[in-house]
Amino acid sequence: MADPYLVLFVADAADDGHADALRDAARDVPNAGFFDGVGGAGSGDTRTVGAYLRTEELADGVALVTAVAEVSLALAARIEVQYREEILGHLVDGRPDEALQARLPLRDIPEPL
């Protein structure tokens, strides 16, 4: 079984604005981390920017998902959400898609204004 990491990252092209916002979001969540890197061989030098949290229970990651949803909404970004290297779904413009909603109770994410 893969390590118990909840990982959220920009699913499309990422830039400095994404990096700054996700870094700030991760800082607001206890024990969360941030990453910003260029992909490996064959990636076309795609920048990967995101946040992560080591947690044995997926439900314990709701605070990070909620913080990153705010970034997704503010930047109109699509964020991929993975747990234990399995894709759970996406945040799109701050809202969980059907796949993510089915896997994680996200009632705490406020409705966009």
C-alpha cells in the first residue's frame, strides 16, 4: 500500500501565482507542506505546484482540501486530489467534482459567492 499522503496539485499549467497561493494555503493548515518543482524526464519541463499532508485517515485532510479549494476558486484553477497515489477527483473553480465529492465529505467548503 502507498504511503498515506493526501496530495493536491495544479492539474493544468502552474505559475508563480499558483505557487504563492498554495504555499500560503499550506501554511494555514497544521502539518501541511508545499512543493514546487519541474517534472522529470519526458515531462516537457512541466511545473508541478501543490500541497500535501501525511495522514492515516483521509477525512483528517478536509482542512487542507478546504484551504486549497479557496485557491482553486480565487484562481479558477483545476486541482487534482490524490490519496495514497490514487486520484480521488478534482477541485474545479473551488468546487469538488462528483468523483471527489463521493470520496470525501466536503460540506465545509463554502458555496462561491
